[in-house]
Amino acid sequence: MKFVAKYFPEIIMKSRPVRKRFVKQLQMNVRNLVGRNGFKADVQGQWDNLSISINSDDAVIRRAMINILSNTPGIAFSYEIEEHDFETLDDAYQIIKQVNGPSLAGKTFCVRVKRRGTHEYNSNDAERYIGGGLLKETDAIGVKLKNPDVTVQVEIRDQSLFAVKNRFTGLGGYPMGSQGDTLSLISGGFDSTVSSYLMMKRGLKTHYCFFNLGGSAHEIGVKQVAYYLWDKYGASHKARFISVPFDGVVKEILENVEDGHMGVILKRMMYRAAEQVADMINLDTFVTGESIAQVSSQTLINLAVIDKVTDKLVLRPLVVMDKPEIISISRQIGTEAFAATMPEYCGVISVKPTTEAKMDKVLAEEAKFDLAVLNKAVEDSVHQFIGNLVKEENDALEVAHVSLPSPNDIILDIRHPSEIEVAPLDLTHNKIIEMPFYELETRKSELEEDQTYLLYCQKGTMSKIHAHHLNKQGMANIKVYLEEKPKLVDTKAEKRALWEASQKAEAESGTETKD
């Protein structure tokens, strides 16, 4: 199994030293993610791509690798390829027909060849020969050089042929960790989840800070969406989740601050707390999901007043985005369902909030606030590594699970549709129903009481959470499908074993091979 990942174009445009640094970072990130998924791969950073070789044809490993390449910042797109030795141009054509021919039925296509080495033909000759053969001997409806339905990608290096089986779109952006660290102020809604994602996509290792205004259900929901974001887009690095109990701060504002300024002052208190939390973990910036004029505290005047409370750089990736744009991105990245159902708690709602806060008035109101309450909240904050957030709760969940489904079991694939599209689940003996996790609650009435359903996701975490939730509602027929973990593949060890075996065979036959 082999993949090639192409770098985001902005990486290619960098100077040679910067490009080398970005490539090295991306190479390390992919290696970390491979290890985290429980298998091994040879990941090599080339000048224009990453080459990933896996000594296995396991379908579980393939899906995991596709998921990694599709959701790792820094990758524009990736190819699943087959490598073959060949002699003649007709040999090359026969290989391409076997690999790509079935996918051309009823479609237009073109052939693009990259060639390196000494041959009796050039790239254009190869394209015409292979394209002509495919047109005659497959069910393609025609050749179309501009905007075809399918582009058949072929690379020839000396006498090796690389045929592209599938192409997967990546995130783009910069490799995680190449732009430093930041702290995202996350509430679990559309804005804060999208702003967190955009920071990770741009290469910033993103930690999370949640201000709990008094709702335990809200904190659980935020932990789940923060884990989802990290697990899908940022798991190549460790990150922190910091929960700051802000109910005391809310109480102090409600009792002492004039109604119209409560929202602005709450934000300034959050910024003060964020600055202290950032100092604890040596960060110089924090991120918010604020957008100009979206709510009263986010007018340009109010944002200027709020900013003056901190010396940290405040990053606002959504500052000029419209709400529909933000929701659209949340839908693409899989956080829309979390945000739409987030059990949010807000204890500070002004009747007539100011949209033009004056600094002298704000300072006068803040003088009534006991800052010891804020300092106590920061002191009582809880710091956890985000990788342990859901895992700790997940390990405590008592949910029935199976690794070998019976033929009558129905698999509910609860992954996001984008994940299913690039790496569909293929089981010979079981019916599979695609039901994204965010539709489970509204579609549970479709499930028959006397039928066993097995929830499936890539790692089993979300499946366990949702199965546990449905079990508590009396649906005991809901279980979890956990695929058997693939056998760990140690490419170097296997190569060594093969070499030793060949040496032994040669010694027994009286031949000798130089190392």
C-alpha cells in the first residue's frame, strides 16, 4: 500500500530553508498520527511530496491512512498509488487499463503523464498512447482535455510506473506546530469551533480554554467538541484543555455592574483570565470567535475597549465573516451538530446592552468588581491533556461491543459524511446504514426494537458515547462495532528477516552476495 501527499502550494513557494523546515514538520506529524493509529509506515519527505509506504493491505489501516492524509494540515491532496515495473509503453498501458479502466465507465477522461528517465518516447507520446487505448478498450464515453470527469494520473520514473488509484482532497494550510502555539477561548458554539479549526489549519498548535458560567452539561458538551476537533485535525501534537469556573465571576457582575455594561465587562474579565492562563503555559496569543457586529459586545467600539484589557495578541479569524459562512464551515468540518445542540448556559444577559462603551465608564463599573473573585477562578482552573478528556469518560462507559458481527447485525456508520466518502466501510455479510452521529437522536425512531444495531466510527470513541446515551434511554439493542486492531507492521524488521533469509539461502547454495 502506497500513498503520495502533495504539499499545500504556499509551502512550495517558501524559501528553501523554510520549505525544508515545513516538510520536516509535516513528515513528523504524519509519523505521529500513524503511530497513534496503531500501525507503522515508512514516511519519507521528498522535495515536492511525502511518500508513505505501508507493508500491509489491511482495509482498516487503509481507511486510517486516508483519514490522516485528508485531515492533516499542510497537505493539499494525496494519491493512493500502485507501483509496477514495466518494459515497454504497451506494458505501461496494460497496467493503467487494469488499475483505472473500471472507473472510466460512462465518463469523460484525460491522461496526464509525468516522466523521468531515458525512454524512446516523451510524456505527450505516452499520454496519446495510453489515452487512445483506454478510449478503445474501456467503457469511457470520450476524451476531454479540459474539465474531464476523471483525470488519469501516471508517473514514469525510469522503468517504474506509478498508477494513481484514488485522489483525496486535503485541508491545505501549514503543518501543525510550524507556527507556534495559541489558546482558543472555546464555548462550543459555531464561532469558537470554527475559529479553533482555522488556527489548526494555519499550523498553530491550539490549546482550549473554557469559561464555565455555571452549567455542567455545557462543560461536557464543550469537552466533546474540543476533543472532536483535536482528534480529527490536531492529534499530531499534545494539547491542553483548561476549564475555568466562572460562576463566581458571573455572580459578581450581576450584583455590582450596571446592566448595559455587563456584556463588555464579562468579556474583559474573560480576557484577563485568558491572559493569566496563557502565561501559565507560556503563550503569547489567544483566539476568539468574535465577528464584527454579530452581537452587542462585538461592535468595533466595544471590541477596541475589550482589547485594551490585555497585552496579549488577540487573534480573530472570523472577524469579517458572516454567520452563514461560519455555519457553512462548521458543517464542512463536522462541528455543526455539536454547536446546534450545545446545552449552553449564559448567566449575563443585559436588557439594554451598550454598543458604544466608553473607557471611563467601563473602568468605573469595573472598580465595583472584586478582582480577587477572578483570581480565585483562575487559581481553581482545571488543566487536562485533551487526549484524556473523552478517553477517561469513554473508558468508564459500560457499553457492549463486538469485533465480529453476526450476519443479522446492522452496522450504523455514524461518521461524518466526508469521512465515509473517502473511506467507506465495506463488510461482506452485514447491512450498513449511514447515520451521522448528529442525526442519531432525531432518527432513532427508525430503529426496530428487535434488531441489533452496531454503531461504528473510526476509533470507537464517539460510538461508545452515543451507544451509552441510547442505552440509558432504554435502547438495549444498541451496541458498538470495534474493528479488530490491525497487526502492527514493522517494515524494517520484515526487510531484515527477508535479507537474512536470502543470505542463508545463498550460503546454502554456495553463492555469495555483497551487502
